Amino acid sequence: MGQRALPLSDPRLGRAVQAAGATDEVSGVVLLLPDGRADSHRRPSTLSYAAQLPFARSLARAGVGDGLAVHVLHYRRRGWNAEAAHPAEDAAWAADEVQRRYGDVPVCLVGHGMGGRAALRAAGHGAVTSVLAMAPWLPERAAAEPEPVKQLVGRRVLIVHGTNDERTDPELSYRLAERAKKSNRDTCRFEVHSDGHALRQHRSEVVALAADFVRGSLFARSYARPVADALAAPPPLGLRMPLAAGFGRSLRH
């Protein structure tokens, strides 16, 4: 007899990540959406959740004075699974859960790889005001239907992609950003030259860029000059903005 498949758990939010000295009142929430696979109905690995925690702590420290809470989402399934788009459904559930817990606070969806696609797809939720997609996994150019972008209207959108990414095509994220920019001027994209899918080579700059975008989008802080310039610039300039070495250090001076 074959083994019986284990029942799938519901999606859930990990414990809120807040830095020491954070205010008691939550004024904005980041939902971190981990990477995954194109097709898999298995439960996600606990490692995918754990891998997001250092990034979550970095964002929480950056927003310590703003009332920022960061949650990592536990998906029901490991895969996107074609039209089911399970991670995007889970992201929408998570935004509902944030409203239930914290009330009417703005939400920034932040995802990597498959999570980046989920963040972009779930952006139409009423609580979501901004989206950060890092090395997003997107359909191939030959796909019958292009990835939707209408749900991004009215949101601040930042895409970050390494130029040497061999797992997700940087040109696909550029094309999506190009289509999104036509109807949503608050769209920009940064290229991390020589970096790969995990964005490890220039990790400090990527984290600083993410923190700057999150604080500017959730709490109306002024964006760093490169981010403000990228949002204001027409294509292709604002969609192929290079992430300069030392980005984070420059913000501390």
C-alpha cells in the first residue's frame, strides 16, 4: 500500500520580529515571503523560513523607531503550482491576518524568488501599499499570458535583481517593470551587477536598499536619493538603476 499523504497545514505567520527598544504600537508591517519551487505540493522546508530571519531582524532594526513589525509567512505548499498560485493566495491571507491583529496599518510585501512573484501578484490587497520583489521568478517569455500588473497600480514597487542570476532571468523582471511603469509611475528597479540569485555578494547594499524602501513606503520617510531618482526617472533609466557599492554606508554619513 502507498503511504497516505500528510494533511497540509494552514498558512501562518511566524512570530513578529521586532528590534530591542521598539515601540509597543505597530504602525506598519512587512510580510516576508520566502522562495520556493515551481511545482510542489509538499510542505515547505523549515529552512526556507529560517533563512529569512536574519533579513527580518535587519529590517526590524532599521524600523525600530517607526513601529515596524516583520513577519515571515509559512506557506501551505512549497510550490507555485501553475494557475493555483498558492503562495500568492497565502500572501493575501497573511495581509488579512495583519489587519485582524493590528488594525488598519500599511503592509509591504517583500519576497525573494517565488516569493517575489507572490508579492507582486498579491499586491492588489487593500492593506498593501508597497511591494519589494527580489530576484523574482517569473513566467518564461513564451508563456501564453503575461504576468498581470494592474494590481500594482497605486502601490510603490521596487524590483531588485542580480545581473548574473542563473535561476531567474533578470530580463523578465525588467520587462515586467517596464509594463508596470506604464500605468504606475511609482515603479523602479535596481540591478546588482555581478550578483547571483541569492544576492549575497552585495548583501549589505541590498539590505540597506530594502530598509530604505520599506521605511519610505510605510512611514513616509524620505527615500535615499538613488531610490527617489529611480522612481522619478522614465524607462529605461529608472528600471536599470545600478545599486552602487557602499549604498548602506553612504546613508550613515
